[in-house]
Amino acid sequence: MSVKDAAHAAIDALPDTATLQDAAERIALLAALEKGRQAVREGRWKSQEDVEKLLPSWLGHRRN
């Protein structure tokens, strides 16, 4: 599915009462999901276990 097709499908799935803001948020969500998928395809991701180990250093805490 092309980006244009995905955007059309997302907008078509909105209720008739949706606002332009609703449409923009839906498109932004699609973009964020695609960015995440691309990161995974490129190997740029961390497992939950890795994140749990790194989180204390990200928050400035020492791990016991």
C-alpha cells in the first residue's frame, strides 16, 4: 500500500464528524508507526531487557 493509499484509508475510516485535527492526528500516528517500523528494519531498536538495564542511566540513577 502506498503512503497516499494509507493516508486515504486512514481518513476514510474517520467518522463523518471528524475534524481536521482528528485527521492530522491519524496521519501523524501513521507516520510515527512507519518511522518505528523503519527503525526495526534497520536494526535500530532495543529489547525490553536492554531498555530495563539502560533506563536507570537515562534517568540519572544508579542500578543496584
